[in-house]
Amino acid sequence: MTSSFSFVARINKSSKLKKITSILTHNKCNINKVIYNSKIDNNIVFFDIDNNSLELQEELKKSGFMLTSIQEPIFIKLKINIAKQKNPVAKILSLAAKSDVTISFIEYDGKDQHKKDQMTLMLNADNSQNIKIFLDHLKLKFRLSIVEYTPSDDDLGSTIFYINYANKLRKFTGWHDDRLIISFLTEINEIAFSLKKLGYDPEDVFLKIYENGETLLKTSGENFYAEHQILQVTPQTTLHCFQPPCGGNIYLLDSPDETLMIDTGYGIYHDDIMKMLHSLDLWQDDKPKKLFVSHGDSDHCGGAGYLKMVPYSYRGTIDLIKSGNRAYKSINADSRLEHIYTTMIGAFSRWLPPDRQLDFEPADLDKIGAFPVVGRLKACGMDFYVLKSHGGHQYGQLFLLEPDCNLLFTADSMLNMKSISRERARYNQLADLFLTSVNVDRELAKKEREDLTEIAESYMSEGADKFYICCGHGAISFLRNGRLAPALESHHYGMSK
Ligand SMILES: [Fe+2]
Ligand SMILES: [Fe+2]
């Protein structure tokens, strides 16, 4: 079987497309897929071909068509004095055509008294020799002023959309390797156009992805904030729930001689979370600590590597992380959208997930409710049963049940979405767009929720007056008539909201 090869081609004239296809034909390769939409960017074409030979790649690189760098192009802006000239616009444009320069922008309005003596041109400076010839000719007839210029998006419209976009991706990911960013751009483009089949406008998809990266960047650092709930679980142990601006909750159990962190939040918030915990005196360097990771989504495990702690978790979660696919071992494991979404969120949120885990102590029970018990976790004077989910939200996701303290940590199988702010809900829209559901298997996820509810209800019917559901997102809640309601008030941490 022949392997395929994807590349991004830069074209500024349709004749170049013909040249690319003749190189491909000459190398006897078939084009599997082409994506070109001049409304988005009239200079960039995405190709997928059935030939991955290095010779062909070299030839494409040498031809200058293959995009290998995303350096923002430099443009030259010319202000041309055309006072007292006869038919100046036609003269200038004919000179430009003869010199074969690429014009990105023209501004001339002969009806405006203030502007009629001036014409503004913007040239793409990718061929300096042609520009020199053009300017030399132009100077013979007109007075010019020239400014080297990097334009804003508004000036360019659809001329360098992808290059600009790739540079934003660089900012969001922190990656320096252009090849990596170009391949990431190809994947995002693939998503944007495959969602088009479902009725979404690719431009909206690009915008949503941009907003996602930007929101993560904007809410980290000095703009970081969190909602904070405090629950006194025993006289010695306090449970803290932190909801960061985006992504999953971070829980912290604090006892006089130990700290247990349950999920880490996104990697991009690591420094902010540490600063917050230090300021609340909840992260003391000399106190022993344990870390538990519920599942492999970046908003729950992406900070583990920064903590330099090996977490307690399910072994399969490490396999899932290594696979780079949040839908690993699920019915949607082959979905490209799941795969690309995993890469994208991981990159934007600067994830540094765990690469190994610690096993749990053996348990005295095989099953609680519908869930297998995979072990016990003892920390902060508590004794948790570790339950393995059905894999509805994600393969390998774990729950924690502390029967004596009436605590159930449900990870992303029970969420109190009603308790989250509008900003957080907006951020979550991207996952809805990409994945239609954040659960890798909807039916199993529904069963998971029902089975967790059954456990909570069984504790309540046995006389537990308060049974706390510690959700993956949203406030610590009580279950009331099948619905989640915040169990405690929240305090706001941070300057922003
Ligand atoms: Fe989550
Ligand atoms: Fe999740």
C-alpha cells in the first residue's frame, strides 16, 4: 500500500497550480485530496497525494511552491504622487504587470479632492528582483515614498490568512518549529472543511479555534481566576474545590500531615494554580503529597508533568495519553476529529501529562454498584474506593468514593454545568463543535451517569443527610430530585472574572 503525503502549497497565480500538478503528474502520483478556498486565502492550497517519496518532496521544495516557513511576509507600501499625470492608474498597473510583481492592495479615489493626487499600492515583497525593476521604472515617471510594512489582518483580507493564522498558532502553542506548525495547520484545515459537510462555515471554525487558544492564553498569568469552595470533611481535613477559568476542577484535600491533589487542571495554569495554593497556604513544600489523576483529558491531567509527581491513576490512562487520542479504545477511536482535537487542546493548553502512574492498594470489594473496584487510595486520613468507569466519557476514567465522608468524585461523568459561568460555557462550545459530545460513547456515558446517581441515592436512602458529588466541572453539589445543585457557596480568587 502506498503511503500518503500532505503538503501545503503557496500559489500566487493560477499558473503555479498547473506547475505543481505537472510535477505531481511527472512523478506518477495521484492527488487524493485538494482543499482550496479563495474566500479564506487565495494563496494557499492543501494537497494530499499518494506518493511520499523523498525525491518528490525535494523537488516540490526546490520548486518553491511548498510552504516550508510561516514567517510573516514583508510587504512594501508605496505612496505614489500622481498629480498632473494622464491616466496614471492604467500606467502604474501596466508597469506592475510587466514587472510581474504581486499587488496585495490598491487605494485610489479620483473623486475625493483630498486623495485624488495619490495612489497607494501594497506589494508582496517575495520577489525583490521584480520589485526593484518595477520601482526603477516607476521612479522615472512618479514621485514615490516607500515604507517597509507588515500589515494587519484587516489590510490583507484573504491574501495571507493561513500564514497569519499559523503565526497565531505559534503564539498559542509556543512551538518554534515551522514544520510542526504547518502540519498542525493542515490538520486544523482538515477539521474546518470536514465540519463544512455538517453545515458549519469553515471561517467560523477557524475563529472558534482561535478563540479557544486565545482564551487559554488570556486567562492565564495575571488574569487567572478561580471559584473556590471549602468543605470541612472531618475535624482535621478540609476539601477545596477550585474551578479555573477553563477546563476541569482541581480538588485539594488538606490535612495536618498530608495533601492530596485530585486532577491538575490545564498545564497552562500550572504556575497560577501553584501561586494560588501557596497564597492560601495549601501547598507547603515540606508536607508529603499525593496526586490522583481521574482521566487522560488535558484539563484533568495536563499539569502533572509540571508538578513532577507520579500520579495514582489507571494504567490504561497512560496508554491513552501516549496514543494521542482521547477516544482511545472507544467506538470513536478512528475519528480524525477526536484525534486532532486531542492534539490541539493539548498544544494550546501546554499539556505535560504523566508518562507513568502508581498502582492502587488492593481493595476488599470487587464491585460497588455497577462499577468494578480497582483498588483503594488512602490519603489525608481518608480511605477511598477507586471505581473504574464504563468508559463512556473516556476509556480508563476513574471515580473516587469515600463512604464514611459521603464524598463521590465523579470526574467528567457528572457535571454541574448549570453552576458554571457564561465565560466558561462559551469556552466549552469548541468541544461541542468538534466532538458533538465530549463523551467518547454517548450511550455508555448515560449509563455511567445513571449508575453514579444510583450509588449517591443508595447512600442518601441509607440515611446520609448530605452526600457530596464532586464533579469534574462545576460546583461541589448535592443531588436533589435527580438534579445537581451547588452544595456550598463559592469564593472568587483573582482579580479578573
Ligand atoms: Fe473535563
Ligand atoms: Fe474529560
